[in-house]
Amino acid sequence: MYTINKSTVVKIHEGAPGFAIIDGIVTYPRAGVEFSTDCPDEYIQMIQRARMKGWLKSVAYITEEEYTWNQLKTQNI
């Protein structure tokens, strides 16, 4: 007999509700890309082009519990 555990992780796409974290003053994305100072410019340009074309997209993973609480807080319930 197998036991299958249901994932408690939610995938949020950039632009979807819950993707941003708001601390009351500033809005921060949950995920992003940071380039090392050693990264050659041509690679940075390729990645930036891929994002502009929609070939590369940001996603964030959070637990269902955090996602649910965030949704309840934004609905002011």
C-alpha cells in the first residue's frame, strides 16, 4: 500500500494576486532575478530579452497556509 501526500505548496505567477508582498509602504515581488557583478553583459541582455518576450517568467512558491492567510488579510475579513 502506498501513502500519497498532497502538496501544501502553491505556485503563484507574476502579476497574480498574492505575488507581491506589501509592508504598508513598499510593494515587493515574492520572486526575482539578481545578476552577479561577474555576469557578462551579453548574458544579462539575453535574459532581459527573454523576460520581455515572455519566454522567462517569475513564479513564487509559498505554503497553502501562508497563501490562505494572505488572501484573508487582503479581503479585510
